[in-house]
Amino acid sequence: MTVPESDSAATRALNLIGALLGLIYLLWAMWTLMVPEPTRREWRLRTVLSCALVTSRLGRRAAEGCIIREVSTGQANYELPYALMRASDWFTEKYRRALP
């Protein structure tokens, strides 16, 4: 697709955003019409459980790094591990609520 030089960058950006929104809508429509509800539910559960496991692992690794840093420097900063573990708890709770 060729864009005339008279078009501004803002116009091109708006055209790109419109095309992306159309693509997202198309994918959503295909998802809801072609994939049966039990399969969609299973995929959502798998995704939420995977997110819970990943954030839990990342939280543990970040906590280990914070402990090592605290021992070596004396500074304690556990904000990142705490946030990751809270996210993991949130995903786990969503998973448990979605189970039959």
C-alpha cells in the first residue's frame, strides 16, 4: 500500500490503529463463533494457571535475589517479589473460582 506524501504521520497512525482494531475484532469474532465454549473455557483456565505458575516462580527467584542482596549489602527491598506473589495469588484465586 502506497501512502501519498501529503498524508501526515497522524493520519497514517490513525489508519494503522483502525486496521489493528479491525483485525482484533475479526479475531474475536472468529474465536467466539468457531471455538466451542468448553474449549474456550479450558484454554482460559490453562492460561490463568500458567500465569499463576510463572508469576510464582518469578516471585521466588526475585525473593532469592533480594535475600542475597540484603545479606551482601544490608539493604532490604522486597517490593518486586511481594508484587509478583500478590499477582500469583490473584491468578490462583481466579483459577479456583473458575473451576466447576
